[in-house]
Amino acid sequence: MDDLNSQIQDAKTDETELNKVLKKYDLDEQLSIEFSEIDKAFRQLEIKYQSLLNTRKFLSNGKN
């Protein structure tokens, strides 16, 4: 019986180790970070595009 208990204890997952693995392979967190970076880049692109439109409009009005 002690041998069986020993095998059970050996087979149990260490909670600290489990948390490290879960954190390392947390796909939801990784996807969230990746989405955040894409969203930031898109917003910067949107701002540049709006600036170009405003500049074009300003320059077009100056020619008339």
C-alpha cells in the first residue's frame, strides 16, 4: 500500500509547476497581447491616413 501511495504522490502535479506551464502557454493572454498590438498599429495607421486626407484637403483648398 505504501508503494501505491508513493506512486500516487509521484504522479500528482506540482501546483507551482502547473501554474508556470499554464502561464507560459496561456494562449488567451498571448492572443490578447497580439490583438492589442495589431489594434494599436491600426489606430496609428488610421491617424496617419486622416492626417493625409486633411493635408490633401488643405492643399487643394489653397490652390483655388
